[in-house]
Amino acid sequence: MWRLLESCCWWTLSVILSAFVLFWADCHPALTEGQLGWVGREDHGIVPETRDRRAAGESYWAYSGTYGPDSWASANPECREKNQSPINIADQDTQTSEEYQELTLDGFETESSNKTSMKNTGKTVAILLKDDYFIRGAGLPGRFKAEKVEFHWGQTNGSAGSEHSINGRRFPVEMQIYLYNSDDFDSISTAIREKRIIAAMAVFFQVGLKDNPALDPVIAGLRGVVHHEKETLLDPFMLRDLLPSSLGSYYRYTGSLTTPPCSKVVEWIIFSRPVFLSHKQLEAFYSIFTTEQQDHVKSVEYLRNNFRPSRTWTTGWCTSPPSKTPGCRT
């Protein structure tokens, strides 16, 4: 009889303790985030919490919803300041500047090494460059080395996805190549942390009738990084082939990063002529997934419309000849 009572007491106590733990977790989600979390399968749209971002000193942000662009400034005050990127460039507001006439590339026509990789960061798909690619000229203060390539795209079926626009026209995809002054710094992040100038070249992708063979390694890479944080090695490619055939017509302005912390340290070079890709190649961008965070729950979603809305201001952009309406407004 005593053993039966003892067993019942222990069972009752374990039920009470379990209920208390669950109640405590509900009342203190910030303390249990990354420990209890949500456990489930990715294809059901739920993934486990992996760590507490606040403990790591990072602020979560997104391209829509509660953590979208309108809320970026709460954790990153520079995002609300003037002269932010991206912008719409209007030809009627530009002026010619001979200073921006010549852009010199070095290493762009060399085939990439087998160490070049692509990664799904959850906010974009990035090509992590391992070879030496340099640019100079175009009014840049020195020689700048390319470190990474990032992409921005729309919702589906060729919808507007570029961050920048020209005369109000946006494109399905915008490719951005980020560079830093390698004579002074060892990486882009170091330069940004020191509030020093970096450079970014933006290339628009427009839909054409045929596949663009130069993009085949990129498209193949996209299929290998469908899920968030996936990384894959890329087949060799030439970075020059991802740029417009003619580099003589571009816009220049001083702006900011288009993502938090929105640092105003970027010398932008915006090529006016697009690069073409087919509908089939474009579809590869729409197959990418990310993880979205709502309160303490993360869900797997398609990565779509990963662009910051255009900022409105009317000074600072330039073009170089032979544009029909070249210019530089200061």
C-alpha cells in the first residue's frame, strides 16, 4: 500500500513540475529563446531557434512586416538620415563630369578560381570572391578590391526587383559588387566599421529571349543554395562577363548601404545598360528560401522582394559620357 501511495505522489509531483516549466517558459520567452524554441521540420515551415540574436549584439531586420524598412532606424539610427540609398536617378537632374569618364578594371577577365563560393544569407544570395579584382578611376579615391557580389529581385514573373531605378524604371534583378580600398583595409567590414569609403557597382538584369551563357555558373549556384545558410562552390566564370558589354555609360553618386546599419560610406557606380537573362534563368532567383522571424517563431518562406524602397533626394548623382544626358549634380 505504501509503495502505491509513493508512486502516485511522485507521478503527481512530476506533472506539477512539468506544468510549472511550461508556464515559466511562456512567461519568459526571451530567457528560453534558443533553448526550448520551436522544433519541427523545415518543409512544415518551422525551424528550431538556434541562438539569441540580442545576446550576440545583432538586431534582426527584414524586408517586410514588423521588422521591415520602416523599423530599421529603431536599432540603426543612420537609416533615417538623409542621402540614403537606393535612389531613382533622373536624367534631367544630371550634369556631365569629366572626372568620371574612365573606369579601369583589373582581373575581371580572369577566370575565377575553384574556391569562389555562393551563400544564401537569408537576405540575399552572395558570391564570395576569392580572387583579385580591382577597379580604379570613376572618381574613386584609390584602387578598390571586389570582395562580394549580392543580388536583389522581385516577387515573380519579371516583376520589379532592383533597388535603384533610372527615370522611374526598375528592373527584375539588380546585381551589386562591393569593393574596398585594400591599401588601407583588409575587408569591407573593417572599412565600414572605421566609417571609411567603400565602393559598389550596380548592374541591372533585364529579361531577354535567350539564356545568357555567362550566367550559367551563377544559376547553377542558385540551385545549390536554395535553403537559408546553404553554401556551394561555383564553377569558374569571368566577372567581366556579368557586366554590360560597354562600361562607358554609368551614373555616380555618394550614398549609403541599402541594408542596416545604412552607413553613408558608399560611392555608387550604376551602369545604365542592363545585362540580359532568360525567363528560365530568372526563375532560379524565385526558388530561394529564407527564414522569417515573427516574435519568437521562425518560419521558412520564399525570399522575394529583397530590396529597400527608393529614398527620395535630388542631389549627388553623376553620369559619364557617352550618355545622351550625362552629368554630375552636386
